[in-house]
Amino acid sequence: MSQDYFLSKVYESVRNQTATPSNKPQNLKQAYYRVVLEQINEDTEILMQQQGSDNVEEFKVSDELAKRIKSSIKKETGFATTEEKTNLQEIIKKALIVSGWGKTGRLNYLIDNISNIFDKEDLIVSNIIKYPGTLENLKTSLLEEKLINKPLNRIELKDLIPDWFHSLFETNSGFNVIDELWNLVPVTKPASGAGELALTLISNAKKETEGDLSLKENLIEIKGSNGLMGADGQVLNTASELNEILKGDLVSVSKANRKRELIKRLGDLISSRYEEFKKNLIQQVENNVPFDEIKKIIDAGPLTPKIKINLYRTLVTSLTIPEYNYRDSLLAFFSQYEILSDDQLASGVFAARNYKNISSEEAVKNKIKDLVVSNKNSLFKKHHERYFTYELSALIGALHLCCYQEKQKFNGIVFANDTNKNMVYFKFNGESVVQNLESAYSFILQFKPSIALSMSKMQSSAGFLFFK
């Protein structure tokens, strides 16, 4: 009896349960060795090569069907070694334990899902058996050599897949497997993200119970598309901090006393030569005329540009930033960039951070001020009341990134696009915001990811989308 004839009959017996009770196979393995069936009939044509019914080679099995039967039998019979008999799920379990996923509490879930993905390909038994040992004995990897050891080097996922992984499959291509594994994200504490599992299964990186991955001495964060930078609710305080910045030394003064002090300061700034103008301006303040209307009066007045600026900066204490949402509060604040001092602008950026308490706050503000002074035109000149300049978004995004790193203590971060699987690694200079902010800002300006700053209680830190 030919193999083609035999495989056709085996598949038909299991599919339609046409075997006699005494010979009824319990599984494909039994069927493969024991079953003898009645002649094949026309109903099984769909299992054959796609030819007209008159021309079907009666017992010719299609390549696709043969592959399915071969795969199913291989799963049941297992892989024999000189020491033991194993199967694909046992092999995947060992690989996951080697890669650090055994500590996540999701081992069985991962074994089932990864086995199903691997099983879509024809495996080379002699190589797949060695897979866990290969992972365990890796001294280095393409991930380490091409990405981690080369910060700011943009690379594609396909270039990180080693030849030994490709050799697990008869097609000699493991990309389809890793590409599918990329978005397999188990629910763990702390949360896992896209790409973490895939990268550990082709490299010497290990899954950590705290943070994402470790690779030798480095703790590495992985962020896929729109990955957020962590937060502790600080963004809900941003509007009140912005108002404190505007009030300056009058922040602790009552509203009534603040207005009296404001009027006194305006009177001191305006010379008696402009008495009528002074009286009119003070009257507007007493009547609670909006800041923008008073500003128009000053613009049209007879004062020198220097005195006008001093009046604006005094009057800005009368402004109140409405506590809309995070983004709109910042837009309202920075819309006054022309009359805000460098210190106020720097403090405004600092108020946009994603964590309440960070180390060396004054040093961070001074670092922000340095960046504000040297980049003021690009940060603010194109500012619009409905959107930020890209440079200002980048600076706030860099601040979020550095605050997150200071809290989580990782050495570097991989930014990856979950669609095209391009990625880049950024290595931090140190462990604090002040050490890292300038280089993080330059990094973002270099690669120009989309930056989401439309934050709410549900999304409380900047999100990045690299390599659109």
C-alpha cells in the first residue's frame, strides 16, 4: 500500500470516524500505525489536490494536507533524543525558564501560545531539541552586538534574528515566528510589553521580575508604539503649579490683598508724567478687566518698551490658568511666553513633569533654563494657542523619559515600532534627571518620534511613536 494511499485513509478515519469500533483510532499516532479503511469516496475530494472530480488521483495527498498530518503526528509522538523522549511543549518550557519567564506566573499560557506559533512551521527536530541549551549557553547575541552596544543605531527586527534560530525551521527562516511572537504579551506584574518575549527567545537577554529585560550588567526597558513613560499623578497638579509660577511672590497672599499689591506695583512702575494713563490702567485692574484687554491698553500707550515689559510681567500675577486638562493648561501658560521670564518658562516646563518628587529639583530647573535660553526661538516662537511647537513637546517628552528612568533605575531604553519592527536604543548617562535631560532632548530631536501630550487620568505621561 502506497504512503499516499495510507495517509489519505488515516486522515479520513480520524476526520469522519469511519473505522470499525474494534479498530477505531484514539489519536493520529494509533491511526498512523493500525487503521485499514474502506475505499475512499468522493466526499474526501477536498482533502486531495485541487483538480476536477473526474481527474483526481484517488489517493494523492496535497502538500498542505500532508504537512498538517505530519505536524499533528509529530506533536503526538514527540521528539526522541538519546537520553529521553520529549515534545515541543517541553522544549518551549525549558527555553522560557532559561529566558526568565518561569518567574512571571504565566508559564503555561506562554507554553501553549508559543508552541502553537512554532508548530505553524516545519521544525527540524535535531535542532529544535537543542534550542533551550543554545539559549542557555549564549555569551553574546545580535541584540547585544547590533543594538545595545550601538546606541542610536536604528535597526530592524529581522537583523537581530540569529542564524541558529533560523535553523530551527525547514524553511531556514524564523522571522515569521518572531514577528508573530512580538505581539504576544502575557498579563504579568509588573506589566510586560510588546517585543519583550520575542527578544528574549533569540538572545542572551532575560526577563526580569522588576522592570523589563536584563542583559549582562544592563537593565533595559522596552517600549513599543505609544509606550508611556510612567507617572504618579503629578499631571493632575500641573495647572495649580502653573498658577503658582504666575503669582510669584504673591502666591500666598489673599486675592484682595494681591490686587492691592498689584495696583501699588503698577503705580510705582509708571512715571507721574503719564498720570492719566496710570489712572486708566489702575481702573481697568480694579474692574477685573481680563489680562489680554489690559495688555492691549499698554500696547497702545505712551510707555517705553522696557516699561511695557515690566508692566506685563507685573500684571501676569493677575492671570489664572483654568484647570482644563493637562495639555490645555500648558497651552494657556506658554501662550504668554513673550512676557514670561526665563525662570518662569523653565518652571513651567518643570511643572509638566510626570512624577511629583524627583531628585535635585532646582538643578533640574536650571538645566531646563539652560535649554530654554539656548533654544527659545525654536521652543516658543512658533507657539500657537492650540498646539505646541515640536521642540517644546520634545523637551517635555524628554523630561518624562528622564523622570521615568530615575524612578525605575534602568540603564537604557529600546524604542520600537510595533508595526514595522524598527527600533533604536538610548543609553542614559547616569541615574538622575539632571544627568540625562540634555542628551535625551537631543535624542528625541534626532529621531523625531510623534509625541502624545494629550494626557488625562487614564494616560498620565508622554507616549512616543518612533519610525512611522
